[in-house]
Amino acid sequence: MKLHAIELPSGKQAYSIRNFPITIALVLILTLIPLYYLLPSYASFPWNSSSSKKLSSSSAMPPSSSSSSGGDGASKGLTSSSSSSRECDIFSGEWIPNPEAPYYTNLSCRWAIHEHQNCMKYGRPDLGFTKWRWKPDECELPIFNPVQFFEIVRGKSMAFVGDSVARNHAQSLICLLSRVMYPVDISYTKDEDFKRWNYTTYNFTLSTFWTPYLIKIKEEDANNGLFNLYLDEFDEKWTTQIEQFDYVIISAGHWFYRPIMFYEKGQLLGCQYCFKQNIADLNMSYGYRKAFSTAFKAINSLANYKGLTFLRTFAPSHFENGLWNQGGNCLRTKPFRSNETHLEGKALELYRIQVEEFSIAEREGRKRGLRYGLLDTTQASLLRPDGHPSHYGHWPHENVTLYNDCVHWCLPGPIDTWNDLLLEMLKMEGMKSFDTQVIGT
């Protein structure tokens, strides 16, 4: 499979330091050298002199050698800090052994890891799933460097907007940053669904907004888990809060597999899995597309929003030998190779919808100077059936009714790589901003 081309904002000009005044060159050198050596076990900055910073097109699905596809989507992979000058899609690759991992434990980050994702605490015996890293096909992806990250986001703010997998992602970031410092809780509410922390030394604020459908919802039937989705209405619990954020990372997916009633303009249009008479059957894709369209419209409509919006793409679940509520489980202990599986069925459809709505939103946002980025974690996630909690989210003797969890991710675990990718994209955005400033001077 190959990724379709989705246009990401990027600078294509290359500049040599010799074109700048000597003073600027000295400032850059004195700034970069200390950061380069702060964490010697980490890879260098992506703008080292041997790297060529280009963007390469890829195809409308996550990459895999097992299939290929056409399509109208557009995505561009980013080059990493490889010594190669070839173009490189950082989202297409394989998992390779990394004996140095993990970079934190459930003890060093015990306060941030959700209990149900604390696989080490609850006795998962095989810790080999923590010892892999993502290797793009034609370059190297540096392991997450917390010092570099903090320097990039100094004085800024970042929001994770989405369901519990988005929160899972944010907790991974918090744990990776814990190698440098812990944050202070500055939440504006006691509601655990809306958390806010500040890293005082860097004045960096990180927030999570729980919104499983990204749009306005109402629980219709708690016993059956039936929700009303208002497909054309914003979820103001997050849309009224993010206007001043510098980075917003949105994602959603797995809740759309549940029973849903679809509303537009206040009128019931149909439902999914509601089994009610005289109500039209609408499939998941209809609501999923509408929800992302409305969420992106909300962002583009914010008068004072100047931030960079990332779409973190769909991360497939890995239930085998049954559905989530019919005994399905995820007991594999190592990653797939890219030729051993491929994205298909409903997961592929949801991915394509995300990519298409992202492209529309990016084009509209560009008209008022907004920036978008596609954080395409789908292929890397697809290849990690071994990274889920399964039944290691509680003690075996506990009298609890919980299904095997093949949706969320153990921490530490594979989704730490999502932050490797995020940091690489932030570096590239910083390079683009620097190029833009140079052009204007």
C-alpha cells in the first residue's frame, strides 16, 4: 500500500548560511550546538548539513507492500534527519528492534498512565513489545528528544482533542517529557475529561479535551450506549477553548462503531445499530464524514485562531478470534511486517474519509492563513498488534466486567512513536517558518 498525496504545508526553498550576515550565522551556531549535545544518545536535529529537507508524495492509503490503491486524497511524507539526501516519507516503513527502549517506565511515570493502559503494573509478562522503533523506508526517524521538544514549544500551548485514544497519546507525551520535568496541574475544572498542565520552566501548556465524536452529542439511552449525534453542531466544550492554542491535534474513530442516532438541523435523519422501527438505516461512514467536516469547520471559523492543526489519523484495533464483545483478543508478541497485513474494510474507509476531509479543511483554512499537518500514524499502528493491554489493565482476581482491550495502547509502548513523528513534524514546521522569515527580510 502507498499513501495518497495530501498536501501538507511545507517550505521548498533551500538557503545557505553564507547568504546571511555573519552575526546571524554565529547566533544559529551558538544556539544549536548546546542543544545538539544535551542528550548525546539522541539523533541530531533534522537540519544538519547532510540532510536534504524535501517532501515526497505518497499514495491514498497507508503504505504497505501488500496492496496499492488509487484515489483522490493527498498526503506528503516528511524527510527525517537521515544522512541521505533522498526524499523520505517518514510514515512508510517497518518496525525494527531497539534494545535501548523504553525511555520511561510505569514507575517513573506512574501518575500519568491510565490504569487500564498500565500493562506492566498488571503483570504483562512479555516486555519485548516495548523494544521496537519505527524505521522509515529510506531514512532514520530520531527517537523523541524531550529537550528539543521543549525548546520548540517554549511559551506555547498544545491541545489533544478527541476520544480516550487521544488521551492515551497525550499521556505518552507526558511520560516522554518526564525525563526532563514534571508538569503542574492547572486544570480549570475537576472534570477528568478536560485536563490542563503547565511545564513552568518552559511555560508550555498541554491540555486534553475529551470529545469522542468531535461534535455535539447527547446520551439517548445509557443502558444500550445509544448516543444522539448532532452532525452540524459544534461541541462547544472544546471549540470555545482552543482559540488561543498554538497546536491542536484532533482524532476520533472507535466510538463511531457504537449505536448512534443522526441529527441534522434538529431533525432525526436516521440511525446506526439502533434497531428502531421507521427510522432510516445510515451507515457509519455517513456520520464519520459529517463529524470531521463539522469539526474542521469549527476550527476554520475561529476568528482569532492562528495555530497549527494536526489530524492524527485512525489507529486500527487488533481484535482476533472474535469481536470486542464476543471474546476477541490481541495476544501477539511482536509487530507485523508490512507485507503481512494491510488496511482494509471499515478501517480503510474511515482512514480515507479522514484524509479527504482533512484536504478540504486545509484548502479552506489556507484562505485565511491557517496551517494544517497530517500526522499519519495509521500504518505504523496497523503493524503493532502486540501493543495493546488485552486483559492486562486490571488484576486477574478483580471482580470486574471488562472486555479485552485491543484499542488502547500500553504505556510505554508503540504509541510513543507517535510523538517521534510529532516532533519531526514540529521541526519541519519550524524550518518552514524560518524560511518564511528569511524571505521577508
